[in-house]
Amino acid sequence: MNIVDALLKYVGLRSGEQSKDIFYQRFLNSEYSWQLRKPLLVNSPSTVNEIDSLQRIPFERLSFLELENPSNQVVKIRLQENVIHKLKNFEKAFNIFVDFTSHSNPLGDFRKFSSFYHPLYCTSRYLFFHGDGNCVTLGVLLYSFLTHYFEKDSIKLKYSCALKREFMHVYALRERKNHKILYVDPDQKIFCGYDELDQIYSHGLIFQLLSGAGYYVFDQIPIIKRKHFFLKMTEDLMDNYRITPTQLIYQKEPEKNDFSRIFLKARIESSQDLELFAEDYEWKKSYREIGKKIYQQPLPFLSQLKNIITVIIPPQGQLTLGWHNSFPQEVLDFCLIFFGRVPLSIDWEAKSAIVQEVVLPEIPWIILFGAHVNFCILNQKRFDLHRTQCGNFAYLGMGDLEAQFDGITKDIKMTIQVLQDTFIKIVLPFNALAVNANLISLTSEHEDLLNIKYQAA
């Protein structure tokens, strides 16, 4: 399944075929075009290869990975960043950041849910499982990323709006004595001299169209089903697309707008600093307090990028990364709604009445069971299961599990019990952008127990 092509079809339906073609081609003509050709996202069929070491996985070409654990003991896989040592200069640091991020739908608004979001956006979980956000999110995270790992005071965040908020944007400038002003925009993936901006803006608008298409997919799902699939904050977030009039880029036929001219007008008429240490918004204060208390850092975003994340493969279980045709439509919907992320599935055969302890590093999209299973016992509580559209699986979604995540800041610990033999697949999101940018590494003390297979472009 080519996730990019599948989502572009919805861009055509929502924004218009001409808009889809114009904005997509504009991005393909840019220096960042390969970001929509990443193998995990386009998922071209290829030969299955077997290797004997995690170090030999070709991450830049990887389209599918399978780690099978045929042993009777758990195998722990360590996820580590492969980022910080690569930050050789300012432009390289910017390019690395935009290589693992994109304007895409998150689970919710990080400004409204700081207690939920700080373990996601302040640690390496963002690199491995997210990479998402809007222009505000990406601006804040780039500022923090550069401050922590490259150069303090390297950029200044700016906010501009126009046309009664039908156009809004956060971007950054880098101003140094005896150097030209640089325009730095992680949301639109633009790095140029400020005097060049009006001729360049903006190839990155395709990502707004992809996010809007993700909302279109979300909105096609019946409300009763959405309550099972999604967190309440996700439903709230998607309401932003329903505001009338919405931003110009999300309206029908956005190609009719001259966004370069509109952005210039916004910068002239309404431009202000976005200062993270200001007292103007409650969310800034909230994150500062969390940062000092938990991370000993007043600017907590991405401050813990060096954190090692552990993923556990159960005895006689397996881990897969990437899209596979055995997944139901519901998993594809998650890939389309939360573009840039692909399935990371932890699978095993569950025996009747056996309690399985599970430790997860991230909130799962969905837990799949055999279609014959009607309920499970999760954390000693009974959950009735639903059926997927194809009828081949029973499932629990994020919405069903939301109460289990309250107050969680570290690993998610659960017990799962079924009263019939069945398979269980726990499907987590994983950041395809970071994988294919070779910005992560996998290691294990017991990799000799694994059967390692992969497909690559």
C-alpha cells in the first residue's frame, strides 16, 4: 500500500484535483522532494532479505522489517537517537530536524494538554513515535532542538496572521551581525535568505493539504466508531477543520490564492515575536513548571532526546514495522489520518486464561484479536470487543483504552487475558520519517535469538 498515493486521492476529493496536482508537483520540484518518497510511506514490494544483526538494517531504504523471537524468553529492543552527533552546522541541524518531522495531525493540541504531552514532546518518544504538529508545534520544537543540541539563541520565532485569521503562520528568523537574515521554516521546509522568500514560498503547503485529507478520512468514520478509535482530544482537535471560514489552505481550490503575496502582507501588517519564556499564555508557564520539576530544564521540549526507549518482543512473538496487507482498513485509516507514522506491531499467540503482562513505550493505535474473541480482560477489567470492517479481527481502539493512559508519563504497563486461544496484535504508531532518515538505531543484548528479515527499496 502506497500511503502517500492513498492520501493524495483524498486531497483531490477534499481540495480539488487541480490543487492536488499543483501543490504536489511544487513539492516534488523542491530539494526536499524525497520526503514524500520515503520507502516506509510508499511501500514498494521488494525481495525479503535475512540478516544476522540489527546493525545491518538499511534504514534509509527500509520498507518493512520483521523481528521474530522464536525463543522462550523476552527480547528487549533498545531504540536510540542517531541524531545529535550529526549536527555539524546550522543548515545541517535544520535539515535533520525537518527530516524527522512534518506538518501532520497529532493526537491533540499540546498547548491544552501539557500533562499528557510532556512525556511525548519532551523526550525521544517524539522522534520515534510522533514527528507531528502544526507550525506552532514545529517552530517551538525546532527552537528547543537547536537550543539544546546545537546553538543557543540561534533563531527567533515569529507569528504572523492576515485576512481575519484565514492565514496564520509561525516561522523563524536567524539574524547575525555581518550576515544576511535567514528565513527558517520547519513547517514549510524552507531554509533561505529572507530576501529570497517571496520567490520560494511555498512548496511545503502540500503537507497542510495532506493533513486536511487526513481529517477528511477521520470525518468519514461514523461517530460511534470514532469514540472507540480516538482520544477525546483528537475529536476536539479535528473540530478546527470545521471552523467556518477555515484557513485558506483548507478551503476548496486553495490554488486560487497567491500565498506568497498573502504571507508578505501578513508579515508587514501583523508580525510579532513568539517568546517561549513570556507570561502571555498559560501553556508556556505550564511547560516551564513541568520542565523544572521533572526534567530540571525550564525549556523541556526535546530536552531528553537521548533517552533510550525499550520495546519488548514476547516469547515466541514478533515485531513488525511498516504496512502489511494483512492489516485491516482501520490501521490504514490511522496511517492516513496521522500521516508520517506507520504501524509498529507487537504480535504473539495468546493462550486461554493466561495473563500476559505487557509493557509498551507508546500509546497503541489499536489492539487486534481473532474475530472469534468477544471480550478480553485488560488490567483486570472486562472490555467487550468490536469488529473490524473486514470482519477478520476483533479490536479495542485508543478511545476504548483512554482511561488506561491517564497520568502515564513513562512506560504503559498492562495485563491482557483472553478466554480463548487467539493471536494478539498491539499496533503502535512509528515515525517513518525518522527511520528512513537513518536517525534511529536498534540494539539488543539478545539479537542472536532473533530471526531478522527486511524489505528495502
